[in-house]
Amino acid sequence: MFEKAKWIWYEKAGAENSFGEFIGEFASQGATKVKISCDGDYTLFINGRVASSNQYGDFEHYKSVDEIDITELTLKGRNQIAILVWHFGKSTQRYKKYTPGVICEVSADGKVSFFTDEATLCRQSQAYESGFKRQISSQLGFSFSYDATKEDFWTQGQPNSFKKAVLVNKKCAFVPRPNKRLSLGSAVKATHLGNGVYDLGKEYVGLLTFELEATEKTKINIAFGECLDNGQVKRILGDRDFSVDYTAKAGKNRFTHYMLRLACRYFQLSSEKPIKVNFLGLIPQFYPVEAKEVCLSNPVDNEIYKICLSTLQLCMMEHYVDCPWREQCLYAFDSRNQMLSGYYAFENKNREYARSNLILMSKDKRNDGLMSICYPCGTNLTIPSFSLYYILSLKEYLDNTNDLSVISEVNAKVKEIIKAFLNNMENGIVCKFPLDCHWNFYDWSPHADGSLYAGEGKSPDPLISVLTVLALKSYREICEMCGLPYEYKDEENQLKNRIKDLFFDTGSGLFHANGNFLELINALAVKAGIPTHKEAEAIAKALASGALIPCSLSMKCFTYDALIFADKDKYKNYILEDIRRTYVPMLTVGTVWETAEGASAFGNAGSLCHGWSSTPIYYYNILQ
């Protein structure tokens, strides 16, 4: 990918939450491109103007390189290049810690005109505070602190306090960025409501930007959130701190931070001394995708569809994310719902984007054969059931795109996952995974939420057993589509029979999880093909009666699938009415929620914009 460039950093050691600045010159007479990759995130400046930002979240064994056409920003003759790099340095659920570094190369008129090496000038950022320890959340990672009184004109190549770079040893397998770079919209200005609170009018995802005036040096805190609590932004929630710091210089201050996407509707600005705010808002940042034109006959359904679509798009960054406000993580289950919705919401089935998500997830590596909780992930935590949903996602991708080529890239990972579950069986049933890194989670509902960071031991697990059958069924169908041998026929049939023997109550005609008649296990059993069709019809009747322990919003899709399998025409109106009953309260917000409880869930930290709840898009399409 690079002809001459080398990995560099501004020092040998790499501190947490550190910012490096790198400058150079290149000559150009025409077409000019930059190739760049870093650990963390970057902002690229050409002749003092922002050219690009947003490193693709990745692994060193699958390291993404951006190739950026900068011709329009260049001058004939000498040009300045400047790169700001944010090294996070602490593993989270969306970032795996590696050695800090940046590698960059400029090609002008077909020849390498600039490349990073030990002669490149660099320094630790003067204005960004390296080592700043505030954490927004355990998933999002660090916040930042910026001091405008320490600004200089470094992006225009003035080498104040710069020194030669240090080579760093990084063994990366480079790949071109697997999907499009994010786009920027026009800045949206927030309206001042009073008492330092500002309202964007609806939720946006984007880059913090503002212009303000101060009579003297002043420290400012900017909090952000999806909703207000007693007229205030909920800045502190447990160990989370949804805010950034900025120290204003005397006079006019203009600032945009290009390396942390905020998701919010509201800001709250607090300053030590009086300031004048001329503009406070976000520059929307979004994945470029074309939504299909949809017009449903029922006006309420139309409005629900629109907020599902809006949420789905707000949860599309370099990959799908669950909750852009609080986490920005790629989960296998959450993205399954998002991909399924995207096949119907976007032109060309959103094929390129869905494929890139599936491949990125497949690059995850764990010793136990499972997939990590998110990707890329630097923490030792997994939700075993989500590994099985990955196989379902893959099957649905093939159903909707017929892109069989993806299997050659991910098949080894799929077989590794299946092996992990088959090896975790006792007496013909898949067991709970026993360690404290195994979160045996299935749903935010009673008897299904597991115990986080608390090893539950190895015991027979009806829910994971049913999901294993569903994954095996999905893989069998994948093999049929791709002409591959299916090696697990006996295991699939034996597990189905064992589940039926142990967890099917012949008196009620329902499946149970250790005596608890859950909506989820019955819906999944029907989808997995464990009951006969006649039994599935009886289960569907119970699902529609509301007599079972209900599942939460994200898992309702499997209830709807079971009802459609049993009798689509009979249950069509029930499904549509259930969607309306659940989603109408969300219309006033304009996005769909993590759970039906909304912001009050999870200790007042429930997300009001969550991608896994976008599935009505799918059901409105297939129930037409």
C-alpha cells in the first residue's frame, strides 16, 4: 500500500489519550492523492485546510488505509501537509489498543512527493491536552480538553518546537478502506433555550463546532445529551461524563473537533467567566447512502417508518453502531437487525456497507472461538449468543444480495464459532459459558439478561441451545446456496430432539427455559424449525395472547417471524398493531428507542436512538 512511508510517532512511548502533530511539504503540478492510516483517529490538513478525517475502526491484521484525492486543495509548486493524530491508548469495546503511530504518503503527478519517516517533523500537540483522563463512557472512551491560548499556525507548516519523528514497529496487514468515507453536511445551529442550554431541534450525529467571544482566558465545559432532565442536560450518569472541555482565548474563538462524533439534541455550556456564543452546533457526519422512496397506506405507519429510517441512518458510521450517543459500538446482534432493515431501506440492498460490517466482525480473534462483544474490541468480554446471530446475519445477507463471494472470507470464522458451541455441550445440550468474560445474555427481560462479569458456571442452557440450532440451520442453508459440504447434520438433528425432550411442555404445547415460559425461547424455537408446523401454530396463538413472559423491543422481531411462519395472513394485523402500540410514543422524539421504556431505562441512561429497533422497516415491506 505504501512505497516509501514508515510508521512514526512523536516519542518512543505511547501515553493514553495523546495527540501528535506532524508536518511536511510536497510538490505538485496536478493530480495529487494521499494515503494515510493511523492508530486512533486523524485529521488531515492541506495548506491549512481540512482535507479529511475518520480512521476506519480496525485491527492491525486488517489495517485500513484511506486514499484521498486532494487535488483541489493543492497549489502548483510547494504545498504544506499537516496531520493531527489522536491516539486513544486505552482498550475499549470499540478500540483495540496498539502501538501509536501514523503512516502517510503523498503521490503527486504519479510520483511519491512526501512520505513519513524518521526525518518527518512532529511534536506532541500544544493545544490538545495529552493524558486528559475524563472518560465519556467505557464504550466511547476518552473525552478531550483543548486550550485555544496555546494555538499556533502549525497546520500551515510553521515548525515551532517540532523535532524529528521516532520510527515505531508496527506489523500491519493493509487493506483499502472497505466502504465509503463519511460525508459532512452543513453545520446545524442550536437554539439557546436559556441557562446555557441549547437545542438542535432533533437528534444529530456529527462534529462539535462553535464560534464564541471571550474578554479573557476562560475555561468552558460543553455537555451533550439526547434529552433534558429538569431542564438540564444529563452530563453525569454513574461513571459516565458526557462532556468536553475548551479553554477560550481572549477575543474570537472558532473551533471544530473532527475526531469525535457526538450524538445529541441538546448542549449545555458552562463557563467560568462571561462569554458571547455566536454559534454552537454540529456538522452532521453520515454514511452516504440513498434511501428508497416508501409511502405506506396508513399515515401512522408512514411516520413510524420515517423515524426508523432516521435512526438507522444516524447509527451508520464507518460501520453500524448501536447507540451513537452512549456507545458507538458494532455488535453482532444489533447490526443483524440494522442490516435486515437496510436491505429494504436503501438502494442496491446496501450491499457494500453490509458486507464490510460482516467482514470486519469476522476479523475478530479470541482463544475460545467466540466473537468479542464488539468489533474492533480491546476488552475481554463476549456475549456468546451474539456469535450465533452472526451466522444468521450472514445467511440473511446471502438471501438479500446473492453475494456468495463473501463466504470465502468468513467461512473459517463461522466454523470456528460452531465448533466453540458444539464443544460446550454436556448430555446433548449446549451449556452456559462459564467464565466471567462470558456474558450469557439473551434479552433485556426477566430470566434472559444473564450476569455481567460474573461467571455463571457450566450448566445446561435452553436458550443458547435453541440459538445453536438456529445457527446450524442458517449455516446449512448457506452451504446449500454456496455448494459447500454441510458437516453438522447429525449434530443439528440430535440437538433439536434433545431440546424437544427436555424443554417442550406437552401439556401447554410451549417451550420453557428452566420452567419459565419466555416469549423469546418460543419465538426462536419456531424460527429454528424445532416444533412441527402444527405445534408452531399453537405457539403462535400463545405468543399473540400475551400470556408468556414478554421479550423486549429488540427481540420482538423473532416473535413477528414466528407469527408470520405460522400464518402470515392471520397475524398480519396483530403485528402491525403491536408495532404501532410500541412505536407511537416515540414519534414525538423522532428516533426509535433502545427499549420501550425510553430514557428512563438502565438507571436513566436509556438511549433514544438505537439501531436495533429499526426493524419495522423490514416488516412494513414484507407485510405489504
